[in-house]
Amino acid sequence: MAAALPLSPVSHQLCRISNRFWYNAMTPRFCSPVSSPCYIGVKGIGSSSQLRARHPLISSAASTDYLLHDVGATVAVLSGAYALVLLFESLTKRDVIPQRLSRKLVHILSGLLFALSWPIFSASTEARYFAAFVPLVNGLRLVVNGLSVSPNSTLIQSVTREGRPEELLKGPLFYVLALLVAAVFFWRDSPTGMTSLAMMCGGDGIADIMGRKYGSYKIPYNPRKSLAGSISMFIFGFFISIGLLYYYSSLGYLHMNWETTFTRVAIVSLVATLVESLPITDQIDDNVSVPLATILAAYLSFGY
């Protein structure tokens, strides 16, 4: 019998690498249809037929995880939205801030915070509907109070101009419907919905505050609107839009060409500002005209 010669350190290392290669090549791989990692040579996995039989179980478990994740996110966002309104209701009741300013701050913050909350929802295709449940609940609340079925005087004072319940069925209701449309039809992988919320919530909201404070110079074709308000809407709407797009781009949801994005957002902001300045408020609410004009301009500009 021939004696076994000892391997040199180099030959021994090459042998180990060769053995590892053939082990990996011959070992069955199991990849989950939901998650990307592959499990190589996991003990007790079973035959290929058993692996195929377990795929639906893995998919079902992942779906359950997504469901629980989205339910939790919905509860968290809904609680945050309710807490925000309660905060400003309390500040208004204690005369810390005037009712008009409270209404506008709710207008600005609630929509923008809602848009910023989308990443906490799961990657499932149904996640947008869970997010849309938040403005849906708020819309139902507005309808119940607006129809005086169960009026909440504090809510009415916080989000209406003149403190009348029927006002809830106009601007505030259109506002939450715009949030719902942005979540369902555009979601976090489209700049169109984000830009529409930035212009409606941030741009239009800040325009009203600045216009009332510095609006001595009126727009010639609409004495109810001021030059300061329109300039503020363009500037703040532009920067808030860029901020939202950068936020979602940094998280990987959007892939923006920043060389052209600034120009496109500027055009969209200009269109929204011009529409907001038109003397059509008595015919169509700003919470309808501004998001519609922004959606149209943004969709034509970005293409999605």
C-alpha cells in the first residue's frame, strides 16, 4: 500500500477550497419567494418536492407579517394625526394661538406628516390602502360632524373658518380626500402625489399665513389674493416639494435626475401658484384646484 504523502500548506488550502466549492454546488438551495436570502445546506429542509410544498407556507407567513406590520403602522399614524388635532384644539382653547393660525398649522402639518409617514408601512402592494385608511377615517369624522350627527365643537373651531359645521364638508373634507388620492393612486414611488401634497399643504398653507401678515399689495386680477401670499406659495411649495423628493430618493423609493428635477418642480410650483391666485375660490375650493392642477402639471412633467 502506497504511503499518503503530507500536503503542503498551499495544497491543503486549495483542497479545502475545492471541497467547499463542490459542497455548495451539490447542496440544494432553498429561496423564499418573499425574502431574498437563500438557505444553503440547511439541515432538515427535505427534498425538492417538500421545498415546493412549503413555499405557500412561507408566503403565507410573510403575508401575515406584512398585515401585522401595516395594521400597526396604521394605528400609529392614525393616533399621531388625532394627537396633532387634539394638540391644536387644546392650544386654541387656552388662547395660546389664535383659531385662524391653529387651523392653518393643522392644514400644513397634518398632510406633510402623513406623507412623511409612508415609509413606515410595509413593502406589500396593499400597504397604500392601509395608509389611505387614515384620511378615510378622518373624512368620515368630518362628515359625521359636518352633518351635525354628532357635532364636536372643538373640532369645528379648529379646522373651519367661521365655526359652522357645514364648513367641514367643504375645504377640510376636500383636503383629506386629496391625501387619500395621493396615497392610493401615486404612493411613495411617484413624485406626482408628493408634489401635490407639498403644494396643497405647505405652499397654500404658508401662503395664507404670509398673505394675511404681509399682504398689503393685492394681485390686480384678484383683490382677495396678495402678492406676498403668491410669492410665499411658490417659494415654500418649491422647497417643500424638493425636500419630499429628496427624502424619498434617499430612502430608495425614487430615482431622480436632479439636473432636471429642480426645473420641473419650479414649473409645477408656478402652475399651482397661478391656479391658486385665480378668482375662482367661490366656484372651486383651493383644496381641490391646487392638488388637481399640481397633479396634472407634475404628471406631464415627470411622466409618472
